[in-house]
Amino acid sequence: MKMKKYSRGMASFVVMMMLSPVAAQAADGKVTFNGEVIENTCTVVNKDKTVTLPTVQRSALSSAGETAGVVPFTIDLTSCTPGADVSVYFEKDQYVSTEGRLKNTLSDGTEAENVDVELLNTRFTPINLAETPAVAADGTIARPDVIPVAVAEQDGSASLPFYARYYATDAATAGKVATYVNFTVVYP
């Protein structure tokens, strides 16, 4: 009987000791989490797209800063929330130059040298892939050089238009050019 009283008393004491430091400490701050659940996220129609740049003469890229072979391409989406805005964020990786263009990934002896691929928005403004995009207060990623597109009210589709072209970093040599960029659909 004495043992039960002792055990109960000891258990009560231990519980009080464990709780008392928590009650005595004040909070130093607070973390608030906000978010939003949307109806649908978009589906990319063609997740792995190939854009073929035209064959150009080396003389068109004979000095730094010259461009040639501009070609349009689109990233097509379906199943988006009708009426919402969508955009894409092009990911920065090891094939993005410090100037924000895509470097030639070929290194087998067939590659053109001093030639990058430059992406452009619908205003023909270069998209600087090396630039860190701004993150808005609501957590959305925004790039001033990527223009959001409104999703069609009727069917939830969107087509994001872009352009690509060769860009000479110096006098180009003849050869092949291949590169790639990953992208993520964002909802600005």
C-alpha cells in the first residue's frame, strides 16, 4: 500500500517537473504558414519538346553578340484552372552561362564553338536564365522577362510562346549545337 502511494506521488511530481519548464518559458516568435489549394494544376502537353534551330552560316556569327536563326516555339498546357494566369520558370543548371544563355552541351569534336542558344520572350527580350527570379510575398515565382499567359475560360488550355536563336560569344566555328533547359509551370 505504501508503495502505491509513493509511486503515485512520484509520478505526479515527475509530471509536474516536466510541465513546469514549458509553462515558464515564453515564445520567442511565431511561424505562420499560408497557402492555397487550386482547382487544377496544368498538364504539359509535350513534356519533352525538341526545337530544331535552322542551319546558319558561320559568317552570320562572326563576332561576339551576333545572333541568327531565330525560331518560335511554344509550351502547351491543358487542364489548367480556367481564367488563371500561368507561366514557366526555366531552371538554372550547369549549362546556363553566367550571361543567362544556354551553352552548347556537345563535346565530342563535332560541336560549334563560341555559340550559345538564347531564349526570348514574346517581346523579343532575352530571358536571362542566370538571374534569380523574384519570389513574391505569396510565394509565387516571378521573372520580369517571362510574360504570364491567361488560361482559356472555355477549355483550360494555354500556349506559352517563346523564341530561341543562336548567339555568338565570339567568332563562331562551324559545327553542331545541342543544349537543353528544364522548366516548371508556375502560377503567378
